[in-house]
Amino acid sequence: MSEQPQVEIKDKFCLTIEEAVAYFNIGEKKLRKIVSDNMDTGVIIQNGVKILIKRKLFEDYLKDITAISLSICLHNCSRLHLFYP
């Protein structure tokens, strides 16, 4: 019986929750919350009880929410003028 080839996480199309936790450096509880809130967005594949996350689409999603969070902080954080005159 031959072994299946090992694919690096960065080269995978889909990641398990455990792989996504390691790859994106997000806690498991937070990642599961994000997944449950986005089940119908096309980023998540559910195969029975197994959850798979489409890596590239999830990366794009994280880039978008990070940009939104940063812009909200830039408008609402009064202490930023100390760092950004």
C-alpha cells in the first residue's frame, strides 16, 4: 500500500479547522465562530460533520475584514494622533 503524498498547508485548496488555526494564527473558538457566521458565503465546505475552509477565499475575506477594522479604528481612535499627526 502506498502512502498519500503530503501537501504543504500553503499549497492546499481547502484547510481543516486545525490546519486553518495554524495557518491563519487564529484561535480555534474564534475561527469556529467565523465559520458558523459564514456557512452560506461559499468559503466553507461542509462534508458531513467535517468543515473545510477554502484557503484563498478565506485569506481574501480576512484581508477585507482587517481593512474594515483598521478604517473604523482610524476614525474612532482619539489616541492615534499621537502616532499619526
